[in-house]
Amino acid sequence: MSIRLAVAAALCALALFPLAGRDYYATLMLPFFGYGIALLGLNLLFGTTGLLSFGHALFLALGAYTAAFLTSKLGVLDLEVILAAAAVTGALVAVPTGLLCVRYVRIYFGMLTLAFGMLFYSFLLKFYAVTGGDEGMRVLRPRLLGLAWAPLGKVEFLTGPFYYYSLALLVVGAVVMWRIVRSPFGLGLRAIRENAGKAEFTGVDVRRYRFCAFVVAAVFGAVGGALLAVPTGLADPLLAYWTHSGNLVFMLLLGGFGNFFGPVLGAFVFIVLQDQVMSVTQYWRFVFGAILAVVVIFFPQGLMGLLDPRQRAGT
Amino acid sequence: MLGGVFHAAVLFLVAAGLQLVFGVQKILNLACGSFYALGAYAGVSAVSFTLAAGAPPAVFPAVLVGAGLALALVGPVVERLLRTIYDRDESFQLLLTFALVLMFEDVIRFVWGSAPHQLGNVYLVYGQLRVGGLVIPVYNLVVIAAAGVIAALMGGMLTRTRFGRIVRATAENRRMAEALGVDVSRVYVRVFTLGVALGTVGGALVIPATAAVNEMGIDLIVEAFAVVVIGGLGSMRGAVAGALIVGIMRAVAVATYPEVEMLAIYVVVIAVLVLRPAGLFAKAAA
């Protein structure tokens, strides 16, 4: 009950946020929406199914490059089309990689996803003619709902229509994911996490369930990645680098992977914290590494674990 | 080709550290690349220092190895941190080492700054050998020989000495070893420190040939990973074979078709993981 109130309050705060007139903070929130969507997907893999991917950044990069390719090479500017294309591309890539990855669990799954991520990274980096190499590709300003919003300047566009578009998308993503997690399919995934052998016995097709979770996570990742690339206006290979995947898992853990809203909270805290720490010291990695170490050692349930006493007792 | 073997020699050292720690402690240590970078920077400092003191160039390898070994002192400290989560899920162990990667990167940036560090002409002090039409920097041979010696020493230690037997027993069955009177936590500290030392020495040795840059650690991790996967997790012979495969493949790719340099390696990694997940050399000894 209190969770529902908190979510409602958070939504109101986010909706009112740009009206406060602090454009800096409103633009700061933009990557949060993209990451939030991507992490909802990643948590389906890790939190629900128990598979730790160290190459999920692959799909974010895929979404970002889809956006870049469509806007700057093909002249497609409708964000709806871009997001749909990103989702389809994500799924298309996830099918072959997923088929291979879900044959393994635990550390081998992590290593295989890492290898795929780095494969894509080196492809982006080395095939200059297609991907622009280390300079990346530009992502042009998209049209939202068929409108160009031409009279608005860049910041006005981003903190205005695009902000609410992203927020709405995050809400839609969360609702969809909520339905997935609560469906028989989601329950099957949880059974797999708890005990794959028993799940198999009760009639859950373990490998197919894992595969489906992988594809869904990839689609969320690609959509989140496409959304991320719009405010930065750039898709660059570092999006696929393994440390980016590490950061995604970091956000997940920070928020708490055992809770549905944990990943979204993690993305939020990560982004705000990064902004704050970076303005204080250039050695933000050290601070973040220390935070991650503390979270891993002392609070494996993340922030949500701290906030929700039920969960603390339960696990 | 020989450049490939040189690269392989360094990769072997780092990968051997990774293997040792994984074989015994079952932790996949992402921070092994950070130790490599740490060793490299320390190597630069140590050599510049001895150069300023007017020492002859012949002592450099010794100085570098010494710097690497001295840095291994961080091993027990890091191990103490890791010890808190030995009984946890391996995802958490992986993440803790990722936290270490982030922290070490900034430690290096803090101490040595973000500009690349390079040792001027130390590399060529040893001269070059001409074999047929090939020009081979002698330093490369020194490093390859050093890696060979270290590999032989490691092999000897693991198979012939008492400590090696204990390490292998612990890797095989930790509880049984403990029941037989092995102080496992002490073995862990030593093994981890040894793993760190392999990484730092590897980093220190590479430094006359290349510049030390901030990203060298995180770049090398994925290569060392590739080595370990190709060779088989936890196998020392696998580390040798994997390092040679990756090093030579890279050299060949750079010479013939540079676009696929790293791409080819990951393709091999994926192929190995899919076809023979245990690696080409299934677990022999720790």
C-alpha cells in the first residue's frame, strides 16, 4: 500500500519537475527514463530469472545506433517508428545470442554475454564506414507524435515534450513489465531462479522461459537505448563497452534487484549521485566503486531492501 | 608473429593470475586487469627512478620484476575485502571485483595522472637481432623468456612442492582440505597474492614496450578473459595455450586485416564457449 503511495508521489514529482524551471535538473532526468526502461528489462533477467548478464549494454548500444541510423542515414524522424525499429532490432539480435546464451547459467552466462557485448563493441569501433568508428553517429532530433515541435529550442524541446514523452514511455514500460512479472510466465521465471530443477519438474520449459526473458530484456534494453541517444544526440561505441554493462548491473544492485521498483530507483539514484559526485571530485569512479563495494558486502538487497522492512526480514 | 608471442607472454602472466584465483577461490577476478595497470605504472616510476640514479640498463628487468612483486602487497588487503563474500553468490563476487576495477582506475589516475606515461628509449637499449630479414627487439625475447621461466616455476611449484599440493587439494575440494588440517584462509591469502603478483609483474614487464595509459587495465581484462575462456577456466596449461592463440591471432589479424583484430578473438571465444564450454583444455591442475 505504502509502495503504491510512494510510486504515485514519485510520478507526480517527476511530472511537475520541469515546471520548476530548473532546466539543468530536468535534462539530468532524461537519461534516467532511458536507463529506467532498460533496467526494468535487465531485472527480468537478473532479479526474476537469476541470470546475471555482463553484456546488456549491447542492447542499449543497438537501440542507440538504430536511432542514429534511422535519423541520420535514412531520414526517418518519427520517434514512434524509431522505438519500434529499435525493439525489433533488439529482438532480432537477441534471438541468436539468446539461443546460445541461455544454454548456460551462472558464470558462463555472464561470460558469454560479456563476449557478445565486446564483439559488438569492436564491430562498432572498427567498421568505420558503417558505424562511424570511435566518433559514433549523430542522432538527429526526432519528431514526437508526428509533430516536429520546430519553434522550440533544443533545451525547451528536451525538457518539454520529450521529457513527458519519455516519462510516459517509462510508465508504459513499467506497466508492461509489471504484467509480465505477475503473469504465469513471470511466476515460471521466478520458479526457475529459486530452483531450476524443480521448475522443470512442474512443467516449466526452463530453457524456453529463459530465452523469452532474454528477448524481452533485450527489447527493453534497445528501447531504453534509443531513448537515451536522443538527448545526447550521439550513439558511440562506448555504449557497448563492458564497463557500461557493469554500470547497468551496478544501478540494478544499488536500487535492489529483489523489488519491482528497485531498478528504476537505482537508475535515479545513480544518475543524481553521479552528477553530484562528479561536480565535487574528478575521482567519482573511486567513490562509486566504494559505494558498490559497500552495497555488495552489506546491503545486497539495495536501497529498496532498506526501505522495505518486509523484504529485509524475508530474505 | 613474434610481436604476437610477446603479447602472449604478457597475457599469459595476467591470465595465469586469473586462473589461479579462479581455480582455488572460485572467484572470477575482474580486477586482474587493474593489477596489470598498477604494475605498469609502478614499472614506469621504478625505472625512471633507477635511471635517474644512474643504474645501467641491464638491471631494468630486475627492477621491473621487483616493482611488480612489491606491488603484490596490495594482494592481502584486497583479499581481506573479498573474504567477506566468499559464501555469497558468484554474481556478487563478480560485482565486488568490478567495484575494485572502478576504484583502482581512479587510484592510478590520482597517483600518476591521466596523461600517458612512457619510457623513452629504454626499449631499444637492448638492441635488435637480425634473423634473416626479420628485426627482433631483444627486449621482446627477454620478456618471453621471463614469462617462460615464470610459467615453468609455477608449474613446478604446483606439482612438486608441498604448498603446490595444498593449493591443488584446496582447489579440488575445499572442505576436505580443511578437514585434513589445511588452513584454507591462509592458502587463500597466499594464492590471491600470487595471482596479484602475476598481474603486476606482467604489467611491469610490458612497460618498456608500450606506454602506460589509464584504460590499459579495463582493456586487458577482456583479453585475459578471452584467454581464460579459450584455454578453459582454472587450467594453467589452458592459460599458456589460450594466451598463445589470442596473442598470435591478434598479430596475424593486425598484419592482414586490421578491422577484425579484436572481433576475431571474440568470435573464437564465443565459438569455444558454445562448442566446448569447459575450454580447450579441460581442467587439469589448478
